[in-house]
Amino acid sequence: MDTWSLVVRHKKIMAIPKRIVESRKGSYLLKVAGYSLYEGIGAGSCISSPVFTIGGYNWTIDYYPDGDMKGAERFAIFIIVPISNVKDLAVKLNFTMLAHDGKSSSNYEYPTKIVPNIHEHPKYYLKKETLEASKFLKGDSFRIRFTIEIIKEGPLEKTVHYSRDDEVTASNLSLVSLLETGEGADVSFIVGEDIIRAHKYILAARSRVFKAQFFGPMEGKKKGSIEVKDMEASIFEAMLHFIYSDSESLPVFDEVEGNRPATVALAQHLLVAADMYGLERLKRVCEKKLYEFLDVDNLATTLALAVQHYCSDLKDACMHFVKAPYVLGAVALAEEFEHMITIYPTFFKELRQLKHSS
């Protein structure tokens, strides 16, 4: 017995194909029978569909009747899981709820989405009270037509672009060894319980804030040790590594690779540090990282951060992502949503304007 189903929202910003050379397309009819039997199964518990093949690749669907985590119990959640090796594979996805006579409704036919990298498993939300009040739930069952189109050649270009130039030439001068050894250091930073030694001239050359701090009008009053408040030592060290290496490749991100929440939290903290010390290029790196990992779970905190620190491109990306009603409903469940509204009180007004203009 097939057991699962539908509703839409993506972990990636919507995208359009820049170039498509070859595609393969197939549909799979998902049937959820005995819908009420799965109520109370518990958040995080799932039922997996049989493996099916579309476009030469094997797939399955994980159905979470009570949501995939605490706080999402109001939603039935479906995660599309590729079984085959699909690294860097791009796909189009479409979901349509079907009545029991096989007919679809325009109100329940969700727009086609393009996922630039199916390796990041798309997640879909269906509000249970909406389903239960609809004509599609009949005899304790409902059906959805699930369509996948394989895009064999990319790359795909996202519809929300950054307006500033992303290609910034990095300096060939690497001073990381001086940071690591502390050789010739002439200033110490006290960050929590850690003492981090650095070089005033290097910091001043990279940051206008450090330049003013060390060589501005107040420089005569500065001591050899400076206390850094409201920042973790690991974040301050990562920021200094960027200053000394002048490289967008930060080892600190390698340390949390594969851990999505940790990567997002790291990028958020680093963005705050970059803004504090006037490091526009590092700030840009963090914006791009947050854009790459943008999803329902972190949208509220990322949008609040973008507003607070004047990241206009990141803010635009968040707003384009959240304007879909099924995304907004899921985001509103997050504990951080209320805080985001206090930071961004014109959110709903600007969201309405964005929808009307599109």
C-alpha cells in the first residue's frame, strides 16, 4: 500500500534554468490511505514510500504525519530523497493534488519549482487542517501526482541575484603564519577566557575600524590589551584568519561541513562580526553562505539579521523566498518569527507590495 503525499516549499531560492541541454520527465501517483491512522505517530517519525524510478534515478518519499520536528506538528511533511548518486543533479518538481475521480484543481496545483541541487533534499509542507477541510480527503485517503523532470546539464542561475560584484581578487600575500605563531605581535585581544595576539598594522590595513582604533584620535589612550565583548573567541579568530589570509575559503566552515544548523549559525555570527569591524568582503562571504543555506527553519533569523545589518541583497532573497503562501505558513511557526517582526515591523506591508508587483 502506497502511503504518503504532498504540498510545497523549497529549501532553495526559486531558480530558472540558464541553459538546458537534455531533460527526462516522469510522474508518480502517491496515495495516502488510512490518513487518520497515522495521527499521533509523533514528530520526527516517518513512513517511507517504496523506491520508484524516474529519469534513470531511484527515489523515495519520507512522509512525516506529525512533522519532522517539534513545533511542526500542524503540518504533514514530505521529504524527497534520492536513492541514487545525484551529486549536483538539478531537477524540476511539480505537485498536484487529485480528486478521487482523477481531476485536479487549480487551487491545489502548485507551481513548478526548480531545485539547483537535489542533493539538498526538498521538503514540502501540507497544513493538516487545510487538507482535512478539503474535498481531496475522502474515505480517509488522498492522492497527489508527483512529477520530476531531470535537467542533465546546467548550470542553473537563481532568480534573485546579488547586485554587487562577487568576483573580488584576493591578495596573494598570506600572513596566516604570523597570526598562528604570534611572532611580532603588538596587541592582545581578550575574548572571553582566551587571549589572542595580533598585529596592529595588518589589522589596520584591512579594517577601517581597527585603523581608527589603533591610529585615530584616541590611539594614545589605547593599551596593549583590548577586551572584546559579546563575541565568541572562535568567531573572532575566524574573522582574524580572514583578515590575515584575505581568502574566502575559511577553515572554520570546513569544520562544520555537513551540519546545516551549525553552518548557518556560524555564518550569522561571522556576518555580525564583519559588520562590526567594517569588513565588507567577509560580510559578503557570509551573505552568500546564508543565501545558499536559506530554508524555512532559518529564514526568520536570517531575515532579521539582513535587516539589522543592511544586507539588501540577502533581504531581497529572503522576501522572494517567503512570498509563497505555503512558505510563509511554515516560517510563521518558528519561535524566531515574532522576534523578526519586532526587528522588521513593515514585513507584512512590504510582502504585500512584493506580491502585487510580481
